[in-house]
Amino acid sequence: MNLTKHWASLLDDYVIDLAWSPDGTLLAAASSGGAISIFRPRAVTDGVKDSETRLHELPGHDDGANCIGWAPGSTRLLASGGQDGKVKFWDAGSGQHTATAELGGAWVEHIAWRPAGAGDVAGGGAMSGGAALLAAAAGREVVFLGADAAVRHRCAAAPRTVQVIAWEPAGGMLAAAHFGGVRLWGGDDFALRKELPYNNGIHALVWSPDNRWLVSGNQDRSVHLWIPETGLGLHMSGYENKVTALAFDRAGTWLATGGGQDACVWNCGGPGPEGREPDQLPHPAKVCALAFQHGGHGLLASASEDGSVMLWSLDRNSPLRATVKMPSAATKLAWSPDDRFLAIGSMKGAIYVLSVEP
């Protein structure tokens, strides 16, 4: 397995978010300073490496950007959330700002489009259409927006700041976590479906691809799993640090978790992880980011705070496949839709796109 640099670029500040367009032709990168860059990576088949085209640098958010997300099925419609309390919508093809939703004085910390197949944008280059739905978390509120920035629904305020949100893969429910638990909101009627109590802070949320498990990474150095359908909960504690990185593989069998100098990988197949010991994947420093491939060989990419980025095959006796060392720690890892490229955002503003070759 080879990891080679395809190209690199530099933003004006910390890379706070990265996202590939659904067809993999564009890469959006948000700087914590506020600007958003749209890149068109050149294909390896062009015979040119270490190069890219920056199509646009969008003004983003004056007070700083926090998050970005492409509408499912669209190569043009991009949303962003910022410290100005706004969600902005952009045409990535023309580089034009198309609409703004002003949500109030609180920062828009997280946004998430309802997954494809649940009434979202469909069909290649469409800017918008159908029932595209974006969830945004600002302060104690979760707000559902249309692709035209119109407010579809404002949920009842949570007791504390909403710390993270995550759509169920089938698109039926949105999970929104705050200190004290998780609320599940219906994606069609916006009704509160269920509350899952948890008496601590929650830093990460991920659903298994089969919708069975909802998993939180927590301030109290633990990982908690719920089966929302039944309310059953499982708890894994003893991590060295708070858990801020979680990732499921495409089959929903393997759950990778950060929270220390090892990545702990739990087997969630069958009855789940209870009574099983996790695999420990050692790193030179604290794990700061995790991402499984969408398909392909099912590789796990992991990053640690010393700048190391590692690739693992969990079906091998010797799972480590490749390691590269970056000049600074990664802030985000993002696989291209075809899994040929791994994009890495860094604390010093550098973006690296690595080519992954068997």
C-alpha cells in the first residue's frame, strides 16, 4: 500500500472543515478565519501530480467559519455555518452566494444535510430541488432549513448548548446531543421522537450504517452505545482522554474510537461489543481524527497529534499498511467518494491530498 502526495495547498488559517462533492470532482475547505476555498483536483491520469486548481475563494463568514457541507447529489450546492450566527448557501460552480439564513446571535457550530434517498437534492448538477433539508445547530437550538434558506422548523431549545448533530443514515431521524443527553427529531414531521439521557458532555456522534447503533464520544473519557429502537445502552469507559473521534466502517461491524494514544476498534457485529475486547492500534501520539473508506478495501485512516497519518486493514494479522508524517497535526480527514484520495486538513492551514495506491 502506497500513500503519495497528489497535491497540497495552503489556507489563511486552521483548516476547520473539509468536504468532497458527492461526485468527487470538487473539494471544499473552510478556514477558521472565515474563507471557504473550492478546489478542482487534477486526476492522476492527467499525468500531473502535486497540482490543483483553486476555482473560487468564497468570502464565507466574517467572524470565522465553523462547518461546511455539500447537498447530497449536487455538484454545486454548498452550505456553510459560521460564528456570525448565519448559514450561507453557495453555488460552487459560479462561486456566488445564493441565500442566507440568520439564526440569531449564537455560533452555527454544526450543519448536516439529510442523507441522499430521503427526499434530498438529486440529479447531478442541480442547485436545488425536491425536499432538500439541512439541519443546523446554533446555541441551544436545532433549526431545519430548505435549500433556499427558508426555515422549515425550529425545534424546542435544548437545556444546554447543542454540541453535535448526526442524521440517521436512512434519513428518518436527526440526533442532537447536549450536556445531559441526546434528542431524536423526526426528519419529516420534526417531532421529538425520543430522549436518550446521558449525564455528561458529548463531543462526537455517529450512527452505524444499518441505523442500529447510535454512538457518542464523551467528555468523561468514555464511549456510549444506544440501540434507539429499544433504548438499550452499552458503556465503554477507561479511555485516557475525552473521546472526540469516532468512525464506523461501511458494514457497521467495526467502530473505531479515539480518546488516547491507541485507536480502539470494537466489534459491533452480532450482539455488539459487550464482553469483547477491542483491537488496539498504537500511534506515536494522541489520536485526533479517524475516517473509514466508503467502500473499496475498507481501510481506516487515523491521525495523531504528532502529524502522523496511518492506514490500517482490520482484516489482517498485521493491520498497519502505510504511514506518512505531516508537518503538523491533522484537523480533518476526508476520503474521496471513490476512495482513491485522502484529503487532510491541518492545524497550520495546509491541505494535503494523498493518492492511495494498492
